Amino acid sequence: MATYKEIFGKGIKNLSSDLSGDAHLGQIWYNTTSNTFKTLLNSAAWASGGALNTARGGFYGGAGASVTDGLIGGSSPTAVEQYDGTSWTTKTSPASATGQRTWFGDSSSAAVQVSGLIWPTIQQITEEWDGSAWTAGGAFPAAYTAGGATGSLTDGIYWQGFTPPGAATNFSATYDGTSWTNAPNVPESTAYSPAGFGTGSAAVGYSGYGSPTQPTTAFEFNGTSWATTNPVNTGVQYGNGFGIQTAGVKCGGAQPPSAPEPLNSTETYDGTCFSIGSGQLGNPRGGGAASGTTNANAFFAGGGAAPVQGTTEEYSSSVQTVKTITTS
């Protein structure tokens, strides 16, 4: 049988204090002060970020690549704010003052908001953000709102949604930066306000508003068709997500439909299964905005019904943590 030193390349040392730093990740040692075996691991965690200038909710997604590159809008208010990893700056508002708009984009200077509702009429519009101004994009091909979306300005996908007073759909469509193209239906037609992550040609969608409960269904898009994957652990409405199809994070949301209770739920996805995350949101929230192009570095801001929230949380999957090794 191979020894630990043969496997890892280092022996188990007796130390009076704990190790730290990248060079010691995965190493085991015996702490002579606490009389325990310990190791250093990377784990995920949420940390407090900068406060929004105006607390807000009613989000269906955000835009941006990372903690230092974020953009959000919202339904109450509709004003746009941009995040640099420290503070939020108010930007130009879009021309349309619609609610329940869906956002996507992989950069705070290249984002899209689509559809929306001025009760009882759905606005089949697309607006594009270039970092300084909003311009009209391609007309949205169907009268649905409160759907999920992910991807970039030139490679985006939208799915599900509803028509007033609440008829859900399994519709989906892709966006190339100029026009929308109808795509195959998703394998879920009983919910709206879903969430997801990934690109327009490699996306993951899940959950949403259902009655009497939120579905846990999850599904993947491969650029041609949708297929069911393993379910999420907790079904939510008004949730969010970030990352790529093979390494993503599901976060936040609320349940049940009658009186939504915000959750601090965080789950990770490895391309096959959703698992309860090692780091949970510090502030339970649904209807907030999250974005990030990887599962390592992202943000989640705002959210909630009255009173809406003005806080931001930042996610990192590489927080070094010392763990005590037990036999359990």
C-alpha cells in the first residue's frame, strides 16, 4: 500500500501552528497544540460587498463577468447600476420603463434586457447596453415575460416565461446580437421565472414559479436541443445563477408561491449533479441579480419584495480553510 508521502510528495509533519498559502493546499499535518490532524482546503464562501445606491428588487438576472464587472437594473426602481468590486455607480436608465424584464450579458459594457410587462401588455422589445447608452435590439419573437436567460450579447438564450395572468410556457429562443431565432422547447412547461447559467450554446436552466410548489427540474441546452439533467436540491422562484455548464452555481430564490420566503440556498453544479454548496448566502434573498462567467468569482445584489434590499454579496470558490480531520 502506498504511503501518504508517496501519494502527496510530502510527509506528515508535527507543527505547533497551522499552515497557510497555496503551496500547502491538500497537505496534512499534526497540530501539537490542539493534538489534532489538520489539512488546508479551498472552499467556497460569500462575503459582504458594496451597498447599492438604491435598494431594489424585481430582478430577472444581471450582467457582467465577475465581482469587478457587474451591471444590474430591476423593476423597482428601473435605474441601472454598475459594480467595480468596491462600489456601485448609477448609469443611464433604459428607454422603456417596463417591469419583469430579463437580463443577460457576460460584460458590464455589453448587456441585454429583453421583454417586460406594462400590465396587462407584454412589451416584445430588446434593448442593448454598450457601456454608456441603451439602443434598440432585435424584436422579441413572442409575447412572454419573466423568463430565464444567460449568455452574452452575441450568444444568448431565453427560456420559459408567462403570459398574463400567469400561463407558463416552455418556449425558448436564441439571440445573436441582431435578431432572435426560435429554439426547441424546454422540458418543463409548468413554471416561469426560472434561473440558470452558461452561454447561449451551452446553458443550464432550472426551477421557477410553480403552484403549489416550485419544480426541481433542471435541463441543459447544447446549442441544438434541451435535455433533462439531474434536479436541483431546492426548488425556488426568482432565483439566480452564474458560471458555465460544467461548473456553475445556483443561488438565492424564494418559496412558496403564496408568501415567498427568501432563502440563503447555494448549490454547485459539476455538469452532472447539483450539490449543496459549502458556502451559503449570508443574507437570504430572492428576486436579486447575480452574474459571473465562472463559478469562482461572482456577485449577488438587491432583491426581495418590500422592503427591498440594498446589499451585495461576493462569491469566491477559492477561500482557503483549515479543516480538522476526524474519523466520522
